[in-house]
Amino acid sequence: MTTQTANATAAHVRPKTQIRYGKWFGWFMVRFTLIAICVLWTLPTFGLFVTSFRNAEAINASGWWTALAPSEYRLSSSVAIPADELQTETDGVYTVEGNMLDLAVAQGLLDAGDTSHIFRFGISRTQGANTESGITLDDERRNLSLTVNDDGRFVLTSPEAFDDSLNVFLAVKLPVGFTSENYNAVLEGKDVTTGEPIPNVDLGTAFINTFAVTIPSTFIPISVAAFAAYAFSWMTFPGRRWLFIIVVALLVVPLQMALIPLQRIYGDIGLKDTYPGVWLAHTGFGLPMAIYLLRNYIGGLPRELIESAQIDGASHYQIFLRLVFPLSIPALASFAIFQFLWVWNDLLVARVFLGIRPENRVLTAQIQSMTGTYGNDWHLMTAAAFVSIIVPLIVFFSLQRYFVRGLLAGSVKGG
């Protein structure tokens, strides 16, 4: 009897243990999956951020994940030693001395602020830099010897006089370091070392233009949509239901269909290539979604709240400003985030209604223009890309709590 009781107890405990293990495993898998998705989603942005603070040589030499280690970089071109001009003769031996890094900076192959170290060098175009620094390279065919130290100092000797310059191929180690010069270059449109203007690079003006387009294009549709949503929810007038159906139906109309007619209308009334024109365009394209979302939220507010205010003699305008508007802030903030991000990242509407003049370009249009000219200059492109996303990131994280509340609002209707 005791054995049967023990077996029964073990059989009873085993399923509970399995259930407990299954819950723990499910808890672990859910959190592991969420963490993995977040890491994979944010990794490109983090890589873009790190790359935007590295100089061009470091970017070309190694990936952003090696930013905390010295980078090995082969100069894109050979360094020319003007041996025929710098040579001196002593006891029948012609000697040239100098600093290879200074020559590379003077010839535009390295930045002046780089504290690089040479770890390999060579004088053969086919073999490149294959001799360790500090070792003397003897070339019997040219009858010369070259020694290059890691700090750049070199000694070139030959029993014959030099009649031309000598091309030396270098591989340098760039030190660990970050710079803000990339941001200064793209925001000011000037080369930070020479002070010369960089053609077709002026993100400072484009940044201001983007704010001038985005802020009115966000607040105008929200203001209009909030009043319209209240009217559709709590006011009675003829054709209310059909008007709301028409507004919802506009959601399926592609905005590309309206570009040419609006452009023609703007040309007739003088709004072509103006800020009011692009504000009205973004307002018209954003209103259907705004009215639909806000109407669902405002319509879910407790009816007793609205009726009690009407009994106290409040007008619709007073009810909206003193009751509905404060209670609708989460929904308004949620749509504000959507509208702000959509307008900030917009390229099509801005190009159509603001034109292509440099003084009217927004960030997306300016970066698109830079791509054709500086597509391979990653130090400029990554800085420009991060300038374009920093403001949306700040807006999203600042209004995140309202965004979550706005998404959850309406899931449970007030009683």
C-alpha cells in the first residue's frame, strides 16, 4: 500500500514539475526572442552612429565593430619622395632623409591630425607594401636602399645620384579615436581642414527647411482632425454618417493620384514651390487617417461625461476645449508621432511641391542629392544620415508614454 501511494505521489508531482518547466521555458523563449529582435533592429542604427564619428581612412580600413582597435589602412596612392630635390652627397653616397607621414599629409593622402604609425612599406607597384617597418629594403635593380621606421622617419641611400622621385607604398595603423568633424562638415558644408566649401553639401539649411515643413504639417492636420472627430462623435447634423464614410474611403486613395492636379492648381493660384503649398498638401493627405483615429477615440469617451456638461449649459466648443481635448492628449500625441515621422522622412511630396532649388531642399532631398556625388564618402553620408534620424528618435522617445497610452486607449470603452 505504501509503494502504491509513493508511485501515485510521484506520478502526481511529475506533471506539476513538467508544467513548471514548460512555463519557465516559455518565459525564457519569449524574452529571448524579444531581446534578439530589439538587438537586430537597433544594431544597424548603432553601427551608423559609430561610423559617423570615424574618419574616412578608418572607415575604409575596417568595419565599425573594430572602432575600439587600431585600424590597418593601405594608402590609396603611393607617396612620392622628391629624391632628386632633397638628396645630399657624402663620400660618394647620395642620401635622402625625411618623414614619410609628413609627405603623405602634404600630398593629401592622410589628414593632418592623424597620429598614424607605419607598419609596412614597399616600392613595387605589383607587390605593394610588404616590408615591415624598421627593416632596410634593398632594391638591386634600382641600386638603392630604403629604411622606413614606424614613426615615419626614412633614410634613402644610393651610390648613384637620383634623377627622379621615388614612389613608396605605405600601410599605416590608424589610432583608436573618434571625431566630430564629419558633422561639422555636413552641417556647415565646408571642409574642416581647408575651410573650402564642399559643393552640394549644406545640411544646416536643409535641417531648418525640414523643421519649417514638418512642424506646421503636423499641427495643422491634428487641429483640424480633432474638431472634425468631435463633430462626428457628439454632434448631430444631416449627412454625418455619409461624410464619415467618405472620409474613411479617402484612406484607400493613393496620394500619387493627387500630385499632378494639385500642382496645376498651385500654379494657377501662386502656391507652387512655397511652404504654404506643401503644408496644405501634407494636411490634406494626413487628415483622413487623423479623423478616423481620433473619431474612434473621442467617440469612446463616456457619454455621461458629455451629457452632464451639456446639462450644465456648456457649449460644444467649451466641452471640446475643457473636457475632450485634455482627455484626448494620448491619442493626439500618437497621431502626432505618426504624422511627424511621415512628414520628416517624406521625399516625394517635398520634391513635388517645393521644387529642386537648393535653398528649398529638405533633409531627404539634400541627402538624395549628396548620394550621387558623395556616395562613396561614408564619413559624410553616415553623418548626414544620422543627422536626419536624430530628431525623429528624440520625438519618439519623448512622447513614448503618450504613444503607448494612445495605442491602448479605446481597447476598453468607458462605462
